[in-house]
Amino acid sequence: MLKAIKLNYDFSKLLTADYEQHSGSCIKHQVDELTDIHDKFGGFPRTYTINNTLIHQLWWDNTQLDFDDIGQQLGMEVVTASTICQPPGHVVPWHRDTFYQINQRFPNRQELKVRANIYLEDWKMGHFIQYNDSVSTHWKSGEGFIWDSSIEHLGANAGMQNKYTLQISGFLK
């Protein structure tokens, strides 16, 4: 399931937040949870390290963001929201979303789990996201996609400026 979206929201608070308070590698869980993807390529490449997979991720709750408004615009029941600052020269390798937090909090819910990946700024040179066989570039702030766990994708910042995205996860309405 893949759907193009547009979120009309004031992203200024998300863009001016202190992203330096959290740094980590985006591959922490991929190495163990997505072996079916890696096995097709002979295993997870050892060349992916903290040196090229760094992200700064902040988590937001419904007192900081209007989950109701966002959910209504996206056609979702919002469970989690986070933003990622991806520095130049870093990638999020080929993966699919596994919805770990939703599965932990709601192990018995059977509705379709989805993630909205929304660009917080207009596209900048060197920023891209690939999903399946398509590459996304030249976006406008607020545009993005909703996908489920069947959509394999990656994100890269081969540019010279930070790339900012908003991840909204929850259940499709």
C-alpha cells in the first residue's frame, strides 16, 4: 500500500528543535529484524556503520503536536510521531517499517499499520527517498507518502544541508 499525501501544518517548531540531544544509527534494529531483505543481497553489508547511518531523531507526543488534526488530514489514527534530521553524507539503508512501538503497545489490534513520511522542507539538492523502484525528489514542504510494511524503501542525504522528515505512525482509518 502506497499513497501520496500532503499535510498542511506549521513545521516551524519541528525545524527549530534541538536535534543534537539525540544521535544514533538508524541500523540498530535493521541488522536483526530484516534478515529476509539482507539475505537477498548476501547479508547486511559491514560497510554500513555509525559513520554513514547517523540520524538525530526526536519523539513528539499529543501535547506537542496536534495528533487529531494530523490524523484527520492523513486518514490515520496517530500513535507515534517523530522527526528525523539526517545530516549530509548519511543514509538509511534499504528496509521496511516493522512498527515495533505500535506492536508493543497494541499487540492485539488487527487494523492496517501505516507510516506517513512527510518532508518538512522543500527539496534540496542531494536529498532523496527511494521506495520500491521509484525515487522521490523535488518535493515541497508537507508532501510525502503513506505506506505499510510491504513497502521497502531507503533515505539518503548526498547533499550539503540537513534533510528533515516527519514520521507519523498509526492505524489507517
